Amino acid sequence: MTMDTDVIDPGLRRIIDDNAPVDRIPAGTEFGEGPVWFAEHGYLLWTDIIGDKIMKFQPGAGVSVFLQPATHPNGMTRDRQGRLIVCSYGDRIVWRLEPDGAMTTLASHYEGKKINTPNDVVVKSDGAVYWTDATGGLTNPGMGGADLQQYLDYKAVFRLSPDGKTITPLFTDNQGPNGIAFSPDESVLYVNDTRARYIRAFDVRPDGTVANGRLFYQQTGLEPGIPDGMKCDVEGNVYCTGPGGVHVLTPNGKLVGVLRPPDHVSNFAWGGDDWRTLYMTGRHSLYRVRLNIPGVPVYG
């Protein structure tokens, strides 16, 4: 099959060719999310939130279960040492997978109160961890754990300092914070909001906090799809799930087109030897398509 696209601006053809082939990789997941590529090993990991596992796909070897149980994991990334960082919907923590298989909790409480349900996560080049702390795991059946009480009266975007000692809420005026991504030079932090259906951009200060929050893109449309997974390519273009598929935006917030995978997708990540293969997580399957511009490589 081929990838359908809505070409709103000719610039989309710099990113994806006409009739680019898209592969469907059956995975048997219940709710796929959180993909991240391990370049040194040549495989992709992603999560199955409801199925409570982390999945693995290696070209030539196929799909397997990497870890189960896995705290009903959602978004994932890697840190500067290449370790896996996971947002837990079930245990309501951000945790790290150590090389020996041990799980280290990075964040669980703020000012003595249990955080909500961490959704998605990025790691800055200085080692600081940023995540969106929404409440989806408290309200969506099958995603959360035993404790479904909300203790914080806000939904923050948090930062954990590089030394792992200080948690700071960067801003709390969110309805449903979800996808999070840095621009390639890390001067801008993008955060989308599922309920408000927009992406905001923030300038990143030298101390890692943010300022000058502004509307970057407002999603519209009645087709299925919401702001969820979001990432940037090396030219600074912003990709975000939304109505109809994956919306592709210039660094100035101009919509150039929509990638329309065969099914609804929740998130995506670049991989392959040249970081030009876009892997997209559907509920039950994984999809991949080749693009012309690489994604921002993940550490490791």
C-alpha cells in the first residue's frame, strides 16, 4: 500500500514522495504508543499501554515482547547514556531502565503529592528530563493502576534537573498536556494539548525553564485524530498527530500537509540507519514509511 497525503503546500514533497510505500507490521497490541529507536542495535521499542508491555521490532527478526509487565507504559525516550526513559500510566512515575534490567524511579511526587499520569517525555542534551503530566491514565479504562485519585489540582509540564534532584513545574495552565518535543537546537520547547487541540511553543532559557509561551498551531477538523505524538525533523519541521493523520508544520507553524496512514496512529518516531524511516504506532499494528528528511536522532 502507499501513503495517502494531503498536499497543502508543495514543500510537503520535499518531505515525502508521491505514492511512498507504507508497510503494516501486525503487532497484536491493544493500544500502541511511545516508539523510540535504538540505533546501535537496529531495533524499535514501543509501548502497549493497555496490554502493559513494551514491544520490540527488529527488521528481519520481527515483533517480540521486550518487557512485561511494564507499569502500563506510555511515552518513552532515551537519556544521554542511552538508557530507556518511560512514562508510567499505571505506577504514576517516570522511570529508567538500567543496563542490568533494574528499574529506577526518577519522579513520583511533587511537594509530597503523587503526580498524575505521565504521558510523554523528552530528554535535553544536558540530561534534564521533561514530561507532560496529564490525567489520561486516571480516566481511561485499562490504562491506569490501582490508585486513580488525582492529588495535584493541575496538569503540569515538569522538568527534572540533570542531577535528578529537583522537579520543577514549568507551567500548569494545561487542559490535557500530551506530546512534547524540542526544536533541533533546543531553543524552543513544543507542547501540545489534546483537549485544547493546539500546540504551544516556548523559548527555553539557559537554566532549562521556559518563557514566552505562544500559540504555534491550532488544529481544526472533524475527522478522527487528536494532538498526541509530536516530534521534529532535523530542519525544524514539526510533526503532530491530529484530525486525519499526522500534520506536518514548518518551524513557523504553517501547515504544509497531512500524512494519512492506513489506520489511526497515536505516536511516531524516526529510525533506520539514516533516521529517515518514520515508524508510527497504531492500536494493533506498527506502520513505517520512508521520508526524505531525517528526524532528530535520539541519544544512544
